[in-house]
Amino acid sequence: MSDRQNATKRGGKRIAAAGTVVFRTKKGVQQVLLVHRPKYDDWSLPKGKVNPDEYLAACAVRETREETGVRVRLGAPVGRVRYPVSSGQKSVDYWHGHAVRNGRHKPTAEVDETSWIPVDRALSMLTYGDEVPVLERALAQPDTVAVLVVRHAKAMLRKYWTGRDQARPLDSRGRRQAEALVPLLRAYGVSRVVSSSSTRCVQTLKPYGKAAKIDVEAWTTFSEEQATQNLKAVPSLMKRLVSETLERGEPLAICGHRPVLPTMLDALGVPVRPLQPGAVLIAHLTPDGATASIEFHKPRV
């Protein structure tokens, strides 16, 4: 096992990357997916650099598929590793990954071999010592289901809209934010999308619904107008949706409004925090509904 020795330069630019810790069980033996890079002759967890305007979580899924051929769905985050490289400082965020489909890996100059390694052997086989705690944290994590709470993307300003406020649409930036959410929600394998019935909320999740071929469920309970009249109905519906999500074991995304989000988050059992338009808070819940971890994603556009 080796520490990072490929660079000692301090300062310079910051390089962001993301990767996954993917497990499977074969013949009763738990295995983890590792890659071999011929340039460095190392064995490591799959990872790679983020593209401009790409969410780190989406990067983790894309890089894992490109390096290994394995399509994954993200679970909870398992840590960040920082180390110097020749051009500056690199940070890699890792997520627990669940294999959705095993594709065929084609050897490349970057990754010439991928292998499912028994976990106990992988702990000593990893070239870099800073990846060992990441693997250990992933091993210790409980099973979780993700609930994604989305604040609707940027909408047309009220002063420029003459119709009913519920029908106020997204503006051009908001439409770009909604499109940018598609790979983020796909990274977590969201299989159900729920929204306030207001147009700006439905439009925020509609691009993902179209891409995933699922309908956006619109609820007036989550609209600003209805919530103002009957705020007690919001936590009741939230708890129902979370209960159904835990029963199904499939990730859920819910889109709401700034004034209603505190009540929604409180009902979810997570600390209330402000969300900017297009931002996403993800709560990873254990089967009994406890919060194992929380992550936050700012809009990329």
C-alpha cells in the first residue's frame, strides 16, 4: 500500500473528481469493484474528474461506467480524499454505489483491467492508503433509501406575470436548471417524482420524468396557496410519501416552494436549511426512517 507520491506541489488550481465504492455478493463472498491503471500501475476505486457544470454525483456514476462498464445507482456519500497533483490540489468525493447493470469493460490506456475483489483482500490490495477508510466507511454503512427534496428552479418574477401565480412558469435559466437536474436525479435512481401542483414546480421535474419515462405526481397540498390554508396537511402527506418510499425501497424526489420547504424538511426529520432555486437536499434514510446522512447540491447553472 502506498501514499500519494505522484506530486508535491502546493497551491495551484483545485481539481474536483468523484468516484464510487461498489459492492456485490457472489457465492456468499462480498466483493468490491477495483480498477487498474497501467500509467501508474495501481489498483484503486473507480473515479474521475468532473466536467464543467456537472454535478459531482453525476460524475461519480459516469466515471464508474466509463472505467468499468458497470452502471450504478448512488447510495449515501462515504467521504472525500484530498491529495496534491502536479497542477494543484485534487479532491475526490465518493459514494456508495449499487450495481444496476454489469456491462463489458473494454481495456483502455487509462484503465486496462477491472476486477471484483473480495473485500478483505481489497483492503490490502488498494495502492493508496487514503482510499482504505473510504472502503471501510462504505462497509459500515447501513442500507438506505434516498429522498430528494428539490426547490423549484428559477421562475419568472411575479412582477412580470399577470396570470394566476400557480401558473407562473420557469424562466430561461430555470428551464436550464431543470434540464441539468436530469443526470443528478438519474444518479440516485429516482423512480418516483412528486411535486406541488404549481406550474413552476411541475416544470422543474418534468424533464427528468420524461427522461425516466415516469409521470410527475402533482399535489395541491404542497402548493403555496393550499399550504397557507392548511399547513398541517403538508407533514401528513410527507410522512405518507416517505413511508411508501421506505416500503418500496426506491428513491423519491419531491419538489416544493421556499415557504413550504421548512415544513416539508421538518416532517422528513432533517434540519431545516434554506435552499436556493434549483437546489437539492438529499436525505438517506434507513429502513426504520432514521436519517443516516444528508447531502446538499447547489444548482450548476
